[in-house]
Amino acid sequence: MVVRIHLTDDDLAGIRLAQAPDPMWEALLSMHMLQTNTGSAVFGGWRSRVRRELPTAVRPLLRLAPPVGYSADFLTPAAGAGGLDAGLGALLSTPTQRLRGDMVELSRAGRRLPSWARPLADGDKAAVVHLARAFRAYFATALAPWWGPVRARFDAERAAHGRHLADGDLGALLGALHPGLVWRRPVLEVTGLGATDRDVRLDGRGLLVLPSYFCWRKPTLLKDPALPCVVVYPMTHETVLSGGVGGSTGGLRSLNALLGRTRAGILETVADHGVTTTELAHDTGVSPATASHHVGILRRAGLVSTCKAGKAVLHTVTPLGMSLLDGDSAPPVRRSA
């Protein structure tokens, strides 16, 4: 089915591309992936480790986020854009009416809910605190060890599309994000959601576009049209999340020894922000030809990704490159998915 988001000229001017991955959304969508076996090429190693290590006391949280159908809207408050602490702070302040409404929606689908579901629906403070603690524990096990690669992939995705936004080419931005998002001015169609078609009018609320690592195959959004409008879409995957997470500290000298001083400096510059070849040459003090030569070597090694962003060619770091910069002893394996 299709959700049609109607945008006025003012709504178009208010479109924002998220600045950073949202830990609340990534946690929710990773719960979906944890409860299925889809996307094994990307998530297989991650899934095996998290299933093995997730504390028993945290597992009932997954019942609020079934992999098919409705998941509780209150698990992804808008404040999550400010980080995990901000998101959990908003979760702790969720109005009782919102808690009750979302829990009723979950129960309609015949889901087996946790023992603390009823007091949570009643706004019981202890139940809400228990939920927030479980969410934090889930994040610590399932996401924190992999946050570096997730952030690196997000930055590359944002750099690839951010220039459309900077240039004011909003139609190109909306049309290039994902095949499940279809831009027919003035309507953005989100395909493959729900059992019936529906229409959403923003009425000046703005639209946040959020790339997500754990969003799989098709975009998603909150069910309640009264909530802030966030369109979450799957970012492109160039790597898998490995089951192991390293913690060694290679340092800049080791990186210089491995790549050479110039190439190491180019990789660090690309990791700071997406750059064109001309910008890269300017930032590193080398000629454009030298910058192009070295970035080509880094690209063939899987450390840098190059893509078109409008008329420009943009270089961004890959999760493998970020793992090398971070001194990760077990970087993700490069693979197309």
C-alpha cells in the first residue's frame, strides 16, 4: 500500500536531512532485524552475536517491536535526533495517553506483551523507568559496539544526498533517496506500508528524512499522523557488520606506516566530511592530480567510496576505512549487498 505525503511550497522549504543517525530508530529497526533471518549477507554476524549476548531481562523489550506490523511509536521520540540520552529522556516523559494508545494498538494485533505492559499502559513510573533501562541495555549490547561503522555509513549516505539539499534541488533529493520513495510533485509516495492507502498532510510540521542502517528493503514512518513526520529509509550497504569488534589503538603513526603520510592524510580528510577531488586537493595541500591518484588507490582498497552528487563527484569514507582509522582490529568485511 501507499502513504501519500502532501507537501506545500512551505513544506518543501522545511525538508531536513538528518545530521546524524538516530539511536532510537536504529535500536527499534535493529530489533526487527534481530527477530528475522533476512539480510543475512549484511547482518548475519551481528545477529548471531547479539542473539547470544543479549541479556535475558532485556528480551521482553522486543515484544514492543515485532518485525511485521505495528511497533510502538513512543519508542522513537523526535528527541532521539539529539542522541541516546535525549531520546531516553523523552521516553521517560511520554504522556500516559500516548503509552496507552500505543499499547492498545499493539494488543489489537494479538501480540504477546511483557508482564509490565499493563502498568506501562497506565503510565506507571516504575514501568516506564524499567522500559528505559531495558532500552539502554539493549543499545549497549546490540548497537554500541558497532556504532562506528553505522555512523561512517550514515555520513557517506548523507554526503551523497546532502548536496541536493544545499543546492535547493529538493525534487532531486526526494527522487534519489530510495526506490520505495516516489516523488510526484507535490506528493511524496512511500510505498509498501500498511494494509490500506492513506494521505498525510504536514500542515507546517516539516519533514525529516532519516537514512537508517537497520531499516531493511523499504522505507517506514510513524503510524500516528499527529506526530512529527519522519521518513526513514534504508541506506545503501557496502559492508557487513562483523560479529567481532576490536579495540586496539593503532594510532596515526601506524596508519602512516601502513598507507604513507600523504595517503593517510587523504583518508583522514575524506573521513571528516565528504569532499570532491578539488576540495580534497585544497584541504591536503596536494595537486588535484595527486589527490585523484591517491583517492583511487584508497577506493580500490575499499577504504573510500566515490559517487556522483549532482554534477560533482564526491568521495566519502567506507566503514572499512573508518575501522582502520579507529584502530579496529576486526573491521567489517567489504561486500556488496
